[in-house]
Amino acid sequence: MAELSAKTPCAGLLPVSAGGVTLSEVDAGVLTSLSPRRGRAEALGKALDASVGAKLPEVNRATGEAGSRVIWFGQGQYLLMGPDPAAALGAEAAVTDQSDAWAVVRLDGVAAEDVLARLVPLDLRAQSFAVGHTARSMLGHMSVSITRTDPDTFQIMAFRSMAKTLVHEIETAMKGVAARGAG
């Protein structure tokens, strides 16, 4: 009988580095979509704070930290990353496990902004997109979520089925930025 083993979305593809920038896979833990029930957003925020210690973020923001982060994921949608959702959240929101649906990567380095500038139609410079800012956008032709987690670090999420393309696009841009700096 064949033995099956689970693989991460970017297994065998990462990490890669070029020009002082590194792309690596993130173990995001449990990913849970939260959509507040009508008129229950404030109650959801209190339940989140009590259960995981993170506030419900404003539009285009993320709260918490690695291991327990809440990301604005669209109008009336949030993504809890890290811990299992508390049962109390189900009373305030539609709660859906998304753990197997996403590839999550981290882009680190002083030239990370330059790499993303080649791929994303947003101004991701620190003066416009500070730590804790998040956006849904396109990276090449893929729909992604981008969150600045540290001054020189971005967390990027794409559909799991696009993991290989995500890595290829970012790695190509990393090499282009590195080549420009070497000249």
C-alpha cells in the first residue's frame, strides 16, 4: 500500500536568496476565515481579544504578532492566523478553516520593497505601507494578501494552487533586483 505524506505548499521550492533578500515559507499554523454576523463585529472583536489577545483590525490593517495574528482580508472578512479558533467566535461570526487553502511566504531584506515594486501595483514603501498594514492586490496575475510584518519583511499569501508560480515570480524579481545592484 502506498504511503502518503503531507507536504507544505512550497515544499522543495524554498528558501531562496538573492541580493540580500530571502524568500522562505511560513508555518502559519491554523488559518481561519472570520465573517462577523450582522451587527456583531464589535462582539467578535471582544471575543478575539479575550481568546487570542488580538484586536479586530481596521480596513487594510493587521493586529497581533506571529503565532497569533488577525488580518483584514476584505470587506467584512478577517483571517485569524496561528491558534485554533475559540468556540466563542462561532457565536459572533461565520468561522471557516482555510488552513489547506493558502501558501504563506515571507520576503526579508532591505531590498524587499524593490522586489515587490516589480510585481505589485501598490506603493509598498515604508512611508505609505508601514508595519501592520495589509492589502489585497495582484502579484503578477495572482490574487494575494500582502502584510508588512517588520520594517524589511513582508508576508505574502496566495492560493495554494499558485505556490510554484508565486515562488517563481518573486525569485525572478529578486534576481533582477540583485543584478541591478551588482552592476
